[in-house]
Amino acid sequence: MRIHQTRFGSVKPFSIFVSLIAGVLLLQVFCSSLDAADSAAISLEVTIPEYYGVHISLPSVSMASMIGGKPGESTFSVFLSSTGDTPRKLTGRLAAPLPEGLSMTVEVSSPHGGKSAGPQALGTGEVDLVTGFRGLFDAGCRGILKMKGSNSLSAGQGQAVLVFAVRDM
């Protein structure tokens, strides 16, 4: 009696066995991602950077000052942010020098935890306006800008740019 005999030709039975095992392993890899569980976990690396900045409530301020008279005055709102524990300061400076005989001062109130430097004369070098603030976001402060002209000025008009910056202390 003869049992069914298969001929493999040039393919050896060992090669077929290895191919079969590789196929099963490959199928396991692909199917294991389809296996569902009732929970899963993923490791997260989270970074929360400190944030700091300043913005002003108005895009511009208009002022008038009588030559040799009472200073012109205008108010505005400043919003300060400094998250985290790093103490910071608000500085101010003019982008360009004022004409001879014209002066400006600015004072910014202190947010919670900071200290106002009081009225500061403005020039092209930075001056500290508020110091020591931290741990706040978008905290409102009041700014007062004053301009005074001496008797030597001629009548006219112009424009100045006041630059605020938040710096590390």
C-alpha cells in the first residue's frame, strides 16, 4: 500500500519549515498591534517654559504740553506677565532722543509682588520702571506719561516712541 508522497522538487523540507516559522512570527508581530487591552500607558515628557512679556492697552497716546507751562499728561494700561519664580523687571526707553528742551517722564504702578520705581525721566537708555515681579500672567498696571516743554521750544508737533521691555533681574 502506498501513502501519498509529495515531491518538493529543489526546495528542501527544512527551507519550508524555516519559511513557515518566519511567516508565523511575522504574522504575530502584525497581529499583536491589533490585540486590544482594557488600558494602555504611554510615557510623556512635558516641558512648561517660563513665559514673560508686556503689552500696552493703546496703540498710541496723544499729549499736548504748553511751552513753559503745566506738563501734558496721559494715562495708559500696561499688562505684565512673568510666570515661574524668576524675578523680572519692566524697563522703558525712548527709541530716539527728544528735541532739546522737551522732557518726558513715565511712572508705572506695581503689580502684585513687584515694586514701582516711581516717576522716571526718559531717554534712549533703559530705566527700570517696575522691579521684582514674578508668578503673574497678564497683570494690569497703570501707566502715567508726562511731557514738559521749556520756554526755549518753538510751537510744533512730532512723534516719539516709548519702548517697554521685560528683563531678568
